[in-house]
Amino acid sequence: MNRYYSTFSLAATMMLILQSALLAFAQISSAELFGCQQYGRAMHCDLILNEMQVNEVRGNSSLINPLTTTDTSFVNGKFGQALQMRAEYRESIEIMNSPELNPKQFSISFWMQSTTIEPYGHIVSHSNRAQTSGWQFDVFRSGGDQPGSEVATLRFGVFNSNGTLFSPTQIQLPKETFTLITGTFDGSRVRLYMDGLLVGETEFLGEYNVDPGLPLRIGSPAYCSSCNRWAGIIDELRIYDRKLGEDEIKRLFDMADVPFGLIGHWKFDGDTKDVFQRNDGTTITMLTSMVFAPDGRLFFTEKNTGAIRIMTPEHKILDNPFASVNDLYASWEQGMLGLAIDPEFNINRHVYVYYTAIVDIENGNGGKVINRVLRFTDNNNIGTDPTVIMDNIPASRGYHSGGAMAFGPDGKLYITVGDATEHIFAQDPSIVIGKLLRINKDGTIPQDNPYRNSPVYTLGHRNMYGIAFDGDGIGLVTENGDVRYDEINLITKGGNYGFPTSQPANLPPERANDTSIKPLRSYWDTIAPTQMIYYDGDAVPELKGMFLFGSFTGDIYALKLSEDKKSIVEELKIELSHFPFVPTVGIAQSPDGKIYYGGYQIYTLDSIGAREQMLFPIKVDLPSAVNIGEISVNQEQKRILIDANVNGTIAPDATLSLRIPRSLLDNVTSVTTDSQQGPSAIEFNINEFGPDYTTVSVNIGSHAPNVGGLKLTIY
């Protein structure tokens, strides 16, 4: 062999190696990292932007104050006045639990009239969340699709200790008239009466647990003061510690008294008191925002009353509001919303509020709904000199007003404005809805804003309830998705966050292949993020230097940014587990470094427990013509489901490689794909088998179509 042949042979060999490498690169050209997270009973996997650590911890809290109001609505009823429940207010009437209200046999009777028929709501409820104790009256919406054609269908049910609901025949309620509803339970049969007549009964089997351990509640479930809201009028609620006879129920329908065995009676004649003065009801109301003044006073907004209230450093809520407005429009996501304290409060005493107002009512068309920012000056716990800072912010009736506010380290006021359900305008910089706004304290526009003579700072948002800045001026906003994908976004001057065009609702925002700004974090299942703060206190040292925000699902989340402030490296889900369930709507840090939060009560977060891993990364290497549509994990069946898409020809020996945590799937024993003949086995190889991960290569080349779906199941 001469050296010329040797040189040629070496070159040819190198060329073959290079070609093989290029072929391999063409087949395995991308790697994707998915984070698999438990959402209730489902575990879903989404693309994550970095290998963040997500852990769950138990939060230990102290109750400081419940939030109640005397601003209860009473209207004309069957007898004098009656109680009106407005679902959009998210309020309920709570009657504290007592042994007297938990008899083994009982009858419940009330007059009612549905107003707005919600999809599902509880009229009166005294059952637990596990549905192993108590009873409930609930209403379903049924009927046609046209407005006004809906029908309210009522159910009365009693739970046994195994969680089975025993309910007679459901009944449709007449419209625009009062109906007497009576339910009885004698330990063996459940009966339902309408206007004094028996309409259904059923046998009760099993054991009845008399005490659900929760308050009796009107307007929403006993176990949840904020969900399954009912809208209607209720009058003359009576509870007996025995089964009423049919003649007695007819007497109630004829408006006669049946006093024997009566243990609770609420007439609702201008109040929620029990006539026996033993079990008075209390109206539970919701706060929407809270913020501390430097002197230790907590300012908070009551969503529905039009009031800003003060809790002193001694935890006393002052009787008189700090300030109130008389043009409030309260609805589902509207009312008194965000609060901000001026960074120079010690000098100017300024407090800012964002609220929804109804104006132009004199025109006779129901008025116009707007949002506005108002400034008050604190004078000995009283807000004086109300000054409009920003007015006529467009609003819908009910939804997407935004309303979170915070001062940045630059001294400017940042304001989140929802899209008012007019989604497309979130992309129009000439309209302020669907935007983050930035203004001077007096409402003028800073000269360095990205749009000349405009308060718009960022665009392309759906609805935002939280905003906060750290000491370096880095800001985050919480953004609510639709059914899927709530977001945490990094504030970037002039940034476009893609909604609704390049990042449509309910699709993974990280997959958007465009120039819009991707979220730092998204949540496949709705958590409804709320108010946000940056925590720099010492009371809970594990959370220092993290952004904290609440959620309407009842937890607090803590986020730690990377050193370059471009990604999230750690998240803690702080499970609060209040009983009954309440959302976390507002959150604030006191001057002495304590964390306060609340929705229908005010709590302090005192400490957190040990960490438990929640996010499990699956790394996928795949051919260039293949992309992953969805990955989910069925932990009960011990299988991983992969829904992929093929957009071109791949080599017959092409493989898809996965690095799977052993905590998700302890051992891979088989891989199948769907076909017309049913599941078909696919050849696979275990490349790595360690204590934490299994790496498996699946030979998809001979099973994947040139174009179309490829569904894999890994056992």
C-alpha cells in the first residue's frame, strides 16, 4: 500500500464518518425538555424553558380576621323581605356549625326564586368536600341555547359515609315566582316536596354521618365560599330536627306555622338572624387587594362594597372605611380592585385604588361601565381629596378589568388592564385594554414610554391580577389564561406578549414560533394567579428573595429567578389547605417582614414545611421531521402517553430517545403504537438504567407515517 492510496483511504473513511454523523444529526436534530406536573388527578407534561425545580410545601398559617359585611341585599320576598344572593358578588351567608344543626333526622324548608340561572350552584348546603356527610340543595341549568330559554333544575340529596348521594327525582323550577321547597330525611328515606306536594323519594342506604364539620352556607357550597355560586332569592328558611309529615308541609305552603321540632328559622326581614338568636348568619365578603403602609397599617379593598378598609398593626379592622366610592359597579371580576401605596407615603400620604365604575346612568340605557384610578390622601385613617389619576379605561360588564397596580423602583405607577373580553384589541397599541400601563404619579405620561404620548408599556395580554418588582427593578406580572395556560411574564419595555394572535388561548405559549415574548412559566391547568409581591423579609427565611403570588385555587406560589433574571430556577407551591376552602386573592408584606394574605379572611403565613418534588423532567431527542404534540403520564396505570406528529420522511432506523425519571415510570417493559389493527409493539432499547432515570430509545422509523400522527404508549 503506497501513501497515496493510504491518504485516499483515510479521506474516504473520514467522509463516510462525516456522512454518517450528518445523517445521524439529520435524524436526531433536536432535544426538548418537558416538565411533568400533577394537576389534581392528571399529570400533564409541557415544554419548560429551563430545568427549574418545583416543589410543594405545606404552609402553616394563623387566622387574623374574618371579612364580613353588613352590606347584604334584601328584596321583596314571599313574606315581607327576603335575602337576595348575587352570584357575581362571590359572597355567601355563613351559619356556624353546631351540634344543634346536625340532627340524625331532619327537614329543611324554604321559599325560593331563581334569578340569573348559573350553570351550577348551591342554594343551601351543609355537606363536606369529600361528600361523606351532610346534605345539599343544588341547582343545574338546563334548557335551550337561546337567552331566556334556560330552566333551573333543582336537586335535594343526602350523602352516606361512603360518599354516595341519595337524591329523589330532580324538579324544574317555575320562573319568576316563589316556590316552596322542602326536603326531609328520616334515616331511611329521602323525600322532596314542591309547593307542599311530594314530587319524589328514594331509599337511603348506608350510614349517615351527621356532622360535616363545616358551617351551613347559603349561596355556595358549605365547603367552599367562592365556588358553585347561586343567584336567587330565598325566604323563610326553616330547619327541623325531625321528619315533617305531608300535612305539616302543606301547612307551610299555606303560610301557617309548624313550630314543633323547629331548631333554626331565618326570616330574612332585613337581617340574617335566627329567630331563636342561636344561629345567626353572617355575610362573608371578599377582598381583592392588600398593601401595607410604612407605619404598619394594612389597607385592603372590599370587592363589592366600594370601600377601602384599614387593619391596624394591632390587627383591629377599623369600623369606618378609609374611603369609599358611590359609583361602584360590582360584578364577577369587577368592583374595588387594586391598591398601591405611594413610595413617598411618609411625605405625601397618597393611596391609589383601581376600581370599576358605572357612569352616564342619566342617559337611561343602564349606564356605561369603565375602570379608573383614583388617589386619596390619608388624614388620620380617612381618605381625603379624591383625585382622578386615570379615567375612562374601557371595561366590559363583568370580566377582564385587570386592576393590579405597583410602583416600580423608577417611581412610576404600573397598571394592569385586562382586555375587557375584546381580545383582538390587546394587539392595538392605540387602545389601553390588554396592556400594562406606565404613568407618572399625577397621571401624566412619562417621556421614555415606548409609545409616544401613550401610557402603554407592554401589549398582548389577556387579563392580569398581579404585578411586582424586585430591588433591581425586575418586574413580573401574573396573567390569567382561559381554560388552560395561566402565565408568569417578565416585564420588558415595549414587549408584545402575543395574545390573542401569535399566542392563542389554551395552546402551549412556549410553542409559539414567533417574536412575541414567551412566559417564564405557564400552568396547563388553571390556577388563576392573583396579587403578587416581591418578598425581602425575614419572617419566613426560605422565601426571601422570591416573588410570591396567590391563586384562586387557594395556594401561594413562590418563584426564584436566575442570576441573570431571565428565567425561573425554583418554584415552591405552598399548599394552605384551609377548611373550608378559600381562595388566596390578596398578599402583602408588612414592614416587619411578615407575610399576610387572604380572600374571605386575613391570615399570616408563619412557616413552611419540607419540600416534596412536583415537577419531573422528561428529555426527548427526536428526528427533525417529528415533533411532540403532547405528553401525559398515567400514574395509576404506570404508563406514559406520547402524541407526536410526523411532517416528512424519516429513516427506517430512526429512533426517538427519552430520558424518564424512575419516579414516573420505574421500569420500561414495552412500547406500543396505535394502528388500525390495535396496539402494535415497537422495538426499543434501554440505553441507561440508573437509580433516578431510565433512558430508552424507541425505533419509530418503520412505524411512523410520512405525514400524520404517531401515538406511543410506554409501559
